[in-house]
Amino acid sequence: MSAHSPKKAHRRAVTATVVGNFIESFDWLGYGLFAPLFAAQFFPSGNSLTSILGAFAVLGVGVLMRPLGGILLGRYADRRGRRPALMLAVSLMAGGSLLIGLTPSYAHIGLLAPVLLLLARMAQGVSHGGEWPAAAAYLMEVAPEKRKATYGSLFSLTTCAGAFSASLLGGGLTAALGPAAMADWGWRVPFLVGGVLGLILLLLRTRLAETEVFRRQAQNRRDRGSLRQVLVTHRRNVLLAVLFVAGSGAVGGTWTAVVPALGGRLAPPGTMFWVVVTATALMMTLNVPIGLLADKIGATRLLVAASALFAVAGSVSYLTMTGTFASLLFTYGSGVVYLVCATTVLPKLLTEIFPTEVRALGVGMPNAVTSAVLGGVAPASAAFAAEHDASGWFIVGVMTAVLMSIPASLLARTARPSEARVSDQVLAA
């Protein structure tokens, strides 16, 4: 074996871990971008807004499945290992994408069409709830202590790359096929592509090795994956995790589904695709530098600063959004900047407050529940608020969740690190 083999194996493991986030972002944003195109095929109605509400309701149900995924796959990752949990998560993700891409329309199979769409999103909701905590636990357990935020920036990088790819594909297909063909069958292509990518990633993850931290500290413990331990022994840290992820949950549900869908209605066909391409392309150059900055100044400081700035910029951009390219870029771009900062530091902030034997469950459950409650209801709430001229109140609610990072950072200062944290640092160094 060459001297470089351990480094190559490490790079392959990191790549196979974070690429799941790419596929999740590709699929999730793709649903929001293409929902105005396929909504009428699954929810036929004389009112386009009613059809979109139906598509968003399915999106919301998928998000509401995240707690189940966070609990089941998080517990599975703590009991059986990070590797098998990552393989199960990507299998559900790929299967859901393929099912959406292959399901006939309402005109061909009637009510079975929206039922299959719902089942596909439910499977993906379980996958999304369990993928990120298992991946975050794996990545933080193999990352050097002084580079955890930099490694975490790979999550934000792959999130931007997934959004970039979905939008680039959507824009290219719209230009090549035209609006009519896109509404007829072109919208299926991204879901089929996402399914194939998921199957490829599944093959890559079969070569993952379990983390040394898990093998030494959790594999032989009887209390690994204990829900009671998370809810009772670590209940304070569960609350802390909820406060930390509240903003990303609310903004994720709004900026990855609502803003693209509204932008698609306000702007000419294809414009929103190129807005997302531009914003994510710019941010991909800043992901790793933001991670390096977080490692230098502190993860909580970066998150609080990003939250305060976005509370102002995000509110103004959302409430003044028009169909021009500049307006849509300002609106969508402000959300991307915030989400990049949040997804860069959250893996470090969340995984370090739970011991190894319940780490994936401890991270997965509060993250998934919070995303379900805040992110799941955001699309339908935004549409309802817009219909009743109450978008201002809706955005106040979103920004209240964003500012929860401030009390979270104060609580984190007095939080006692888990006993496993010191050992993790030694093993990961």
C-alpha cells in the first residue's frame, strides 16, 4: 500500500459523504422549481394557484416525514453505524426521485398519480431526515478538530452545487424544449437524473469504512441510539439544537421552494432557473473561505452575524420581489448566503454537544422536527399569506426563527461539553 493511500481513502470517504447533500439539494430545489410545471398534471384545476397549493401540500407532507427519518435513521446510525445509515438514506432518496420521474399523470391513472407522488415524497422525507445527521456525524468524526467548519463548508458547497445543477438543467431544458414540452414531459428529466445519481452514490458508499470514533466509543455500548438518553439526559442540548436549526429550517422551506415558485410566476419562463444558477455559482466560490473564517473567528459568531444581517436583507428582498432578474437575484441570493453560513457551521455546532453513542439521533431528531414544523408549513403558509395580503406577517415569522441563533449562542457558551468530545478530538486529529 502506498504512503498516499490513507489520504486517498480519506478523500473518497469525505466525497461519498457530502455528495448525498448534493443530490438532496438537487432534488429538493428541483421540486420547487418544477412544481409550477407539473402541478396541473397531478392536481388538475382551472386555477393555477390551486394546483400549486396541491403540489406544495405534497412537499409539506414530505417535510413532515423528516422527524420519522431523523429518529429512525439517526437511531440506526448510532446502533449499526454511520455507513449502513448513509446507504439506506441514499436508497430511499434515489427510489423517490425515480418514482416521481416515472409516475403517469392524473389524466392517465387518476387519483393514483397524486398518491404515488405523495409516497415518493414521503420516502424522500424519511431519507432527508436521516441523511444529513448521519453524514454530519460521519464527517465531523473524521475531520481534524481545527478544520471542522471547513469540512462543514463542504455541505454548503454541495448544497449550492446541487441547486446550481438543477437550475442549469432546468434552464437548459426550457431553452431547448420550450415551455409546452417542459410542462408536458421535460419536467421529468431532473427527477430521473437525480435517481440515477443516487444509485451511483449508493455504489460509492458501499466502499465507506466506519469511523474510528464510532468503532471505539459506541459500537459496543448497550445504550447506543437510546431515545430516552437523548430526551432525558441531553434534553438541554436538544433545546439548544432546535434553536440553532430554527432559522435554516424556516429559510430552507421558504427560499428553496416558495421563492423559486413565486419567481417562476412573476418572471418570464426560464428566468428563475438562471437566477438560481447565477446565485449558486457565485456562492460556490465562497463556501470554503466561509468555513475557514468560521474556524478562525468561531462558528457561533459567524452564525449570529449572518442571522442578524439576513433578518434585514431577507425581509426587504422578499417583500419587494418583482419579476426582474435583478430583484429575483437579490431575493434568492440573500437566502443562499444565509443558508451557506448556517450549513457550514451547524455540523460542528450540533455534533459536538452530543456524545458518540447518541450523536446521529441527537442531531437528527431536533433538526428533522424543527425542519418539519417550520420548513414544512412554510410553502403553504406563504401561499396562503400571499392570497390574503399578509406576506409581511409571514416574513416576520420566518425572521423570528432566524434570530433564534442569538439565544442559542448564549446558551452554547454555558453548555458543558460531553465527555466524548475530548476523545473525539484525539481520535479525529
